[in-house]
Amino acid sequence: MTKLLVTGGYGFIGTHLIIKLLKETEFKIISIDCESYASQKENIKEFIKKNPQYRRRTTFIKKDISNLKAVDKLFQKYKFEGVINVAAESHVDNSITGPAPFVSSNIVGTFNLLECSRKYDIGRYVQVSTDEVYGQLQSFEEEFFTENHKLEPSSVYSASKAAADLLVESYYKTFKLNASITRCCNNYGPYQHKEKFLPKIILNALVNYRIPVYGKGENTREWIYVEDHCDAIMEVFRRGKAGEVYNIGSGVFYKNIDLAKMVLDMLERKEDLIEFVEDRKAHDFIYAINSNKINNELKWIPKTDFKTGLDLTINWYKELAKI
């Protein structure tokens, strides 16, 4: 039975990935999480409680990937055959007010995982990254970002993820580590932390609180349902080529203001709940990635229609809020 390390297992994407791995593989999952403010262990714990057949295949450990000694001991003990690094400080606003944790987790933490993967001869490593490393497009007339585009991050968050990506590439080139990188567009779905854009819209609207939207709400993002993202990660882990980067996109784009209005309409709330606030520093205008590589080489395409996924997401948060 393959032993797989999944970092950030109490986070949004990590939780969904572990559930999918348990359902669709026979891997034994060892998950570590530093249990920060954004960790939500109750989600995966509740899933395991309802599905006790998976308990023997899961181990959850409180561990900070920025602590090299602790990570080394973990690798020595469990003898992993694969690593998927999902752990990251990811909230851009927080990288503006307090950048240090982003450097510690996203850069130092990735280095520690890579160094231990090299030292203990790990057979497969996947780094889960972001489309934000490419920077911004000014308009949809520009070419969408491919895996070969120059990295031009704007925030401390995206810069820390870009630095981690370069470390992964260096470990492939220098040490021949069997490593691949995924870069995904904006995720949405159940379990996402309330500080993120869509959960904040939904939860605020449910109780008729003001919904803050940066600037004029014209910033545009590409959206993918989190389970589709996890499908893509698993395909890259199974069949992706060493040293390669894979963009994971959906082709579904919405301006922030239009998405806010859509959610309000679905919840039968008035648009006057929207409150425009001072724009975020270095706020990228458009993210848009070209996913032809993963579509063609790994035959992966997203399965979830946006409106269907959004409905599932809203219903989950309504249940969470008991409304």
C-alpha cells in the first residue's frame, strides 16, 4: 500500500484531496497540518467519522513544514513513496499586512519538503501552486498564460509561491527529483475558509451584512470547482511528467462584481448589500490561464458546471449557518 504524504490536510483543498484519494485509491494517507487559524479539522474528521472504513488508511499529525527537524523525523519514520504539497499561506490580504508567515510556510516549508524528498529518495512529488505566479493580464485580448510564460508575481503571496515553484524546478534539474508543478485558477466549493471572496459573499448575504468588493469590482478571475482541481492534481501525480508544469483552468470567468450579484440573486438578496471599498494594493486585474497542456497530454477536463458547483457551495454554507 503506497504511503502518501499530503500537507495542509485540514485546509480547503487538502481536505477535498484527501477525501478523493480515500475514495478512489488504496493509498495510506499521512497528513500534516500546522493547525493555523485557517485550518478546519472538523471537516475531514466528520468525513472519517461518517466513513469509518477509511480510518485505518489515515493518519493526521500536527506538524509545521517550516520546521526542518520535525519534517525530517516524519520522513524517516513513515518512509513515504509520494508527496503532494498543498500546504500554504494563501490569503493575499494577509500577505500585505503580515508577509513573514508566507515566506516561512511557502518558501522555507517547500524547501524542507524537497530536501527530505531528495534525502529519502521519494518516488513522486507534486507541488500545488497558483495561476497568480504569472501576474496579471490587462485585457482578454492578450494571450492567456501558458506554462512557459515568465513569472511576474505581484503580491508577497504570489511571489512566495513563485519562489517555491523555482525551488521545485531546481530539485528536478539538479537532483533529478521526480517532481511536477500544478498551477490552478481560483477554487470554490464547500469547506473554504470564510475569509475568502465567495464564502464571505454567501455568509454575509445570508444574514444581510454588507459585502465588501474591492475597487469597482471589475477585477476578473477564472473559477474552478475544488473537486475538479483535485481530480487534476491526482492525474498529475499519477501520469504527469517529471520537471513539467501543468496549468489547471476551467475557462469560466467572472468579474468580482458580477459574481457578487449572481450570489445575491441566488439567495434572493438585494444588491444594495454590496459596498465598494478601497482597492487592494497590487491588485491584479485579470487572471487567465491556458490549460491545453493538461487537457491534451493527460486528457483531463473539468466536469462541474459553474452554476451547479455554485449551488452546491451555497447550500453547504446555508447548512453551516443553519439558515
